[in-house]
Amino acid sequence: MRRQSKKPNICPRCGYEVEKPEKTWHIMSPIPDSRGRVTITIMGVYICPKCGYKWRTTISKIKAGEDIEFEGRESEKTEEKPREGKIIEIDLSELDEV
């Protein structure tokens, strides 16, 4: 058996590159990490058309929360601007007139 490739669509038995998975599903982690992000793992089943070998593998991982990270690559940090609320002024003397 060959060493597992970094690409999930390469057959571990013969090395053939499979076009797309037969089935995919996602798994969501029940506990967020220290930064409050939840990990969503996308899994897939591949069947090699050359040798018939069938295997399950992780297709990708996404960490979603305040910022998003795809398989260890963090999104670019943007400078966070303070959010200013809308100012609503009420004249209490107008309430007595109604």
C-alpha cells in the first residue's frame, strides 16, 4: 500500500487521481476552540475506477466563527472599526401632549 497522499482524491492503492467523490457529508465539532470557532470537517468516499479500491477521507476542514480559516490557512485580518450605534433623541415634553 502506498503512503497517503496530501491530495484526498489520489488512490492510496494505485495512485490514480479520481475525478470526484461518490458521496460527501460534513461533521461539525460540538465544542468550539479557544477562539470561539467551530470546526466543520467535510468528508468523502472515493472509489477508484482503475483498481476498484474504496476509501474514506477528509476533503477539507473549515473553522468558522468570528473569522474563517480553511485547512490551517487563516483569512486576512481586517482592521476592526468600532461600530457606532444610531442616536435616537426623545423629547419627554412631547410625550405629555399625546
